[in-house]
Amino acid sequence: MLGAGINVVPFMLQRNVPGIGPWVLQAFLVGAIPAVIAALAYSVLASAMPRAGGSYIHVSRGLNPFLGFIASFSQWFGLSIVVGVVAYVTIPFVRDVAEALGYAGMAEALETGPVRVGLALVFLWLFVAVNIRGVKFYERLLVPLMVVMFIGGSVVIVTGFWFDQGTFLRALEASGGQVPEMTDVPFRWTPFLGASVILFASFIGFDSIAQAGGEARNPVRALPLAIGISIFTVGSFYILFTMAVYHAVPWQYVAQEAMLRDVTAPGLLGVLLSPGWTVAIIAGAAIALLNDIPAMLLSLSRLMFAWAEDGIFPHALATVHPRFHTPHVAIIASGVMASVGVVGSHLAGDFFLGVDIMVTSMLVNFALMCIAVLTLPRRNPAIAANIQVFRNARVREPLAALGAVVLFVFLGIHTWKDLNADMAAWYFHSTPVWLIVMAVGSLIYFRERSALRRAGVDVDAQYRELPSELRHG
């Protein structure tokens, strides 16, 4: 998944975290540390429990049933909102294509609310349909898009390192653009750590791999291997991408433009390129963004499927399509929640509210995953015996403990930053919104679990075993 995290966030960060200035790349490297450790935790648990539901199954069987629900419900809520955010921020890429081709009227229309929201919803529900068709159809569509995505990103990297900032400023002046004041800012820990926490969220995506479970071929081997490949390949690509753009474009110009509108990496480099090349890299970036949506929808629907299978959410969500063998009701329900993210991004006037919600959600999720690595051998030794990644506890457990500590520190930094931000209303702070949604989800969980006990189900025994698998998606 190469999308909003690379094409938008490292540059719009100049608006969301004033004062980060030239320190974005260093913040990116710090943000990668907890993401890599969390990926290792996912790999360990996925090798032992290759089931649809990922974090819910892993934490509920490895740590605690309620915390398993909190981890996964937090993930579900954060990713649901971000699916909507991704669909919403795709439209500026379409706008940039129209501008590069000289269609000023179309570009202006794409900035209007009804058009931007409507088109974002069309993209979203197109990929809901892709997910309903199943993993095989998903693979045939998404693998070619992935190739296009890497090609487009590679053009950005080459362009960024080919030109320097002096060339950019001369081209900007020649085109009549506003040349920024080339001021310096001192390094300060507060914006640096705040930026690191936000950039940490750019690395999510590998967690979606764990949701497929038995739908993957040879999941015990394939899931951990895919997680490992994705986090290191995508992480390296992210660093090169960000370094290349800031090599060619002064951060002062990025900050200046970010205060005026939503900026994108290809849009920034368009000053240096011909319209044809500009359109090509913007189109590649738009494909990268759209490529995020089906992967996250897959993740979301499998979480809901796992809850319904365990009886802690309405059983209808576990319904499997008779032809495509996918949890189509859960996919549609996830699409509805993601649609709320599209509309919410527009009403909030800044998609970073959705990003902040996702950061809080994933920090909680990843921290609980790391703790589950520590507790699984004592809580469920039979399942722990199936671990195929980092089988040596002397290596595995210190890494998991380090990950939990770093992730909780990041959560504290992010919460402090959010609660101290100057917002127009309380509901524009991600922390209270997250807490309210978690409270609602918890009420549903305890109500459904009480119903299971009244029906005579041995709930404790249920959480000592893995659920039946969703296959042939």
C-alpha cells in the first residue's frame, strides 16, 4: 500500500505540525521504528493464528477477549475513517491532472463540495464491489495497479534527485509562481515528536495482510513473509520518495502551499516537469491512493466477520456470499462506515482529523499486539507452539516489550498534542471521538457476550480455540 501516507502526509505535515520545517525525513525515520517492531509482532502472531480477523483473533486468544475486541474495534474504526479520507484526498490528484492539462473549469469544479464528495463516494463503492467479488478478482486487479504505482513513484524519485532546489526556484519564478521566503527554523522536540507520531501511521497497511487468514495460499508461511516484505520494501520506498521530493522542492515552498490548499507530491514537482510527465506521475499517485481502499476494506470486513463468528456482533455480519464466498454483508457495512469518513472529512474541512483518529487507533492496536506476543505462551501454550517466526523467546519477547513501550510513548505524545491543539469544537479532537466510539463498541460487546452466556455458551472455552476459517474468497 503506497498511498496517502507517501503522496500527501509528508507535505501537508507542514500545515498540521507548524515548525517541523526541514526535519520531515528524520521524523519519518523515527516514526518507522515502532511500525517495524509492530510488523514483527504481527508476523509472529499471524504464523501461529492464520485466521480471518487478524488483530481480534490474535489479541483475544493471546491476551484477553475484551482487549482483543478493543484492539480490533480501534483498528476497524480508525481504518474505516481513513478509507473515507483516502477516497476524499484522491480528488485533489484528479484536480491536479485537470490543471496540468489546462482544464481550469474542471479543476475548479473538482474543488466544489458536491463534486468532490460525490466522486469520492463513487471510488469508494467501486472498490466495495471489487472486495465482494473476492480475493482472486482483487489480485487480478490490484497487482497490475501495484506495478503502475511503483513505476509512478519511481518517476517521482528520479525527478526529485535529478533536479535541485535552485533549479526548482528558477522554474517557479519563470512560471509566475510565488517564490517563498527562504527562512530557517531551529530544531524543536515538540513538533519533531508530533510529526514522528503522525508519520508512523504512513507505514500501516501490512496489518491488512493478517486479515486474509486462510484465504491466502499456505497462510502460515505466506502471511509473515508478506508482512516482512511489505514493511521493509514499502518503508524503504517511502524514505527515498520523501527524500527525493524535499531534495528538489524547498520545504519553505511546501509549507507556503500547504497553508493555501491540499498539496500532493506530484503537484509540487509539476513545476519542474512537462504537462505530460506531470499528468503521468499524478495519475500514478492517484492509482496509489485508490490501491489503498480495497486492502483496507478487506481488513475491515474480516474483522467484522471474526466478531460475528465469535458471537460478539450480529451474526448477519458473518454471512458469506453464495457465489463469491466473501463476507459481503461485512464488506457493505464497512463501506457505509467509510462513507461517513468521506462526509466527515468534508464537513471538518481538514482530512487530518481522520488521520489523527487513525493514528490513535493504530497505536492502541499495535501496542496490544506487542503485549499479546508476550502473553500468548502463558495464556494459550497450545497455540503458541505453532509460532513459526522468532521461535526463540529470548529474541521475540524483548522485541515485543520494546515495541509496547515505544508505542505507548507515541500514544502519550499524540494524545497530548491532540488535546492541546486549538480546535473550533471538542469533536475536532481525535481523542474524545475515539473514546466515545470505543465506549459504544464496548457496550455492544458486553451485551452480545452476556447473550452468549445466557444461551449456555462456554465463552471462556471459545477463546481458548481458533475459530473456523473463511476460505476460498
